[in-house]
Amino acid sequence: QVQLLESGGGLVQAGDSLRLSCAASGRTFSSYVMGWFRQAPGKQRELVAAIGSASSTNYADSVKGRFTISRDNAKNTVYLQMNSLKPEDTAVYYCNVLLGSRNYWGQGTQVTVSS
């Protein structure tokens, strides 16, 4: 059974940093694109960053230069390093992997950035 477990969220001040982790289990994920999404209250879930099997990366324009996605295939873990956090980064952050036609999501971790 595929499971994604996020951790690392919290309450920080603007300008601070956080590192989110997503521990995946149930199979090997090294061949798959994995991503981080976020959803703020009243807004749609949006892609923040994605990383391919060869560690190619893609970022939302709003986080380019501030966030870095990485993966450790030996640990089946994906990370999101978030620097220079802004109040508009406040959201629930979700880990995601698309296996075939099925999307898998973690339970989410709350990130709150105070001004």
C-alpha cells in the first residue's frame, strides 16, 4: 500500500526557513516524478515544485529562487527546502506521486508564516 507521510511544517516568521520531508512507502519511487503542492484557505491546490527520476526540477514562479526540491532515493524521501518564507506561503503542503493513472497524496503539513 502506497503511503506518503509529510513532516516539517510549523509556524515561522517572514524570512525564516523550513524544510519539509515526505517519506514514501509501499514501493520504490525512484522512477517516478514526485511533487509538492499547497493549498491555502479558499484557494485551489497548486503545484509548488516537482522532481523527476533524474532529479530534473520544476518550480512555480512564486517560489523560484527561494524553494529547492530534492530527493533521496535510498530513503524513498523527497524534501522541500523553503527559504525567505513569506506570509503568502502560508498553506497546507502536500506530497504527491502519480503512479500510472492514480494520484497519491499525503495528509498534508501546515506551514504558517507570520508577518
